[in-house]
Amino acid sequence: MKSIINKITNWEQWNFKLLYAPLAPVWLWYCLKMRSVWFFAYSNPKITFGGMDGETKMEIYKLLPQNLYPETFLVKPSHDFKSIIENIEINKIKYPFIVKPDVGKQGVLFRLIKNEAELKNYHSKMPVDYLIQQKVDYPFEVSVFHIKKPWENTGIITGFLHKIPLNIIGDGIHTVGQLTEKHPKATTKLEELKIKHSINWNNILPQGEKYMLSYAANHNRGAHFIDLKKYITPEFTSFFDKLSIEANDLFYGRYDILCKDIDSMVQGKNFKILEYNGCGAEPNHFYDTGYTLIGAYREILKHWKALYLICKYNKQNGVKSWSFAKGRKFLNDFNTVFNKLKIIDKELI
């Protein structure tokens, strides 16, 4: 009974569809006002589907200044392994490095590759294009949610978070499995984590040693968020305003970033952009940061209103729309592939 009550009251752990269901009429109202189910695609015209789903990471990297993201190259399933190793050397990428699908979300099939054998295993399982990206050694992962309305010279940063990937700390007594089972953010993913960490599951973790259960700093992967809103300054906002313009008008979305420290980050120094998530980005700063459910809903609705206004303006200024048939096919194709990737993700160690 206690477990059931906890699931009901702990709204931050609710299924995405359940959490957003009460707000569906508002989204439908915007669809009707814009006369398009895919109205959001107007938001970021240079990104496929506005960045809601199905856009490639490489298309976004090409919009960003090259010095602001890690060394990255694309791998196709058809590429022979020898050529991949050669490209790693050409691009001067060193182990360990990151691999992730070029089209994906929620940290699915995001992996840290430590050696050639792990890469070979990953490549053999991947049915889609993926990226090899140099691991950035900066210790702080943050996200910045930035909105810049196209008719205004300055934008706003609505969320600034420190994101800590799911991990456990050893006590010299309990095993990796036992510590994982006691972690409040790991309980819903125990079966998946047991498969991925089967080699170490029964090993006792030494006192004070950190063990990474996931390298993806996503809410649905169990990451913990710390609010950094107090560090937002006009100068910090201006930096992202300029970046938005330089990157061909990224009007609505969230930057995921690794940085040396928070102080240099707010000065626009010592950081690398890992990803930019467009209109499909969740304003995730309401997780772990003291929001009530009502407060979270207010925050979501505030962002949706900004999204609607941006889309309305862009439509009036000639941005092309997506037909219903085109959008439906695009989403169906993406979901078919993504569902396959989720299955592989659960099985791939």
C-alpha cells in the first residue's frame, strides 16, 4: 500500500504521457489556432520538424560554431570496422569516447566506449547511423533552456541546471547490485541496470568509490538535477542570444553542455556543447528543484505559450508548413526505428 501511495504522490516519476495528459487540451487548442497538428515545426526553421523528434544530431552540429562542440564524426552500419578505426585516428579521437545514435533521444544507446572491443560490439549491434564523439573531460554537465522570440533582440534563459548522471558510492560492504537496489532513482530500472552491469553486479564496491550506472544525464535515466538559476545574468543570456543568431536562429530549445566550472560557464568560457534539443526539449528544470505539480504545470504552459507565439510569427513570415500526411509518415518512421533502438539498448551491455 505504501508503495502504491508513493507512486501516486511522486509525480516526478510518473510516465511522460500520464504527467502531460491533463495539459492535452491546451496543446490541442494551439493546434486548432495554428490549423496544424504539426504547428511546432515552425519553431526552429533550420531544424527538421523544429527539433520535436527525428532530427539528426549532425544537422544541428553543422549549425553551431565548430569550436563549441567536441570532435565528432558519423558512422553508418555499412562502414567496415577498419575504416572506422582509421577515421578515429584521422579525427584524433582518443579512448574513452562517446557513441550515440545520430537520430535518437532519452539517452537510448548512449555509451562510453573504453576500447576497440567495446566499439566492435556496439557497431555490430547498431542498425542505424551513429556518432563517435570525443569524450569531454570537463566535470560539470549543465543544461540551458533558451528562448529567443524572432521579433525581439534579446531572449531569456528559463532554466539553468547542473545535471548529475545516475551513480552510486561504495561503502566497502555492499555490492553494486545491493547499492543500486537501494537507490531511489534506480528502482524503476533495476532489470535493465542488472543486465548492463551484470559483470560487476555482485562485486563489493570499495569505500568512497563512485560507480556510474549511466553516463546519460537524462531525467528518465535517473539523473539528479540541481537548480542554477541564481547564476543567470544578462551577460550570460546575451551569450546565448548571440549563439542563437550565429547558429541560424535557434529560437526555442535546450543546450546540453559540459563545462569546467559554473563560474567560467556563465562567462561563456571553458565549455563544449554536447547537444541542442529543439522544440521537443522538455523544460526539465522543474524536476528535483522544489516545484510542486501545479508549479511544474505552470512552467510547462509558460513554455508552450512562448513556443506558440514563435511558431505563429514564423508562419506569418513565410516559414513552410508540414502537411498532415508528411508529418505522420515522418513520426511513424521515427517511432518504428526508435522502438527497435530501445530494445537493443536494454540488451546491449
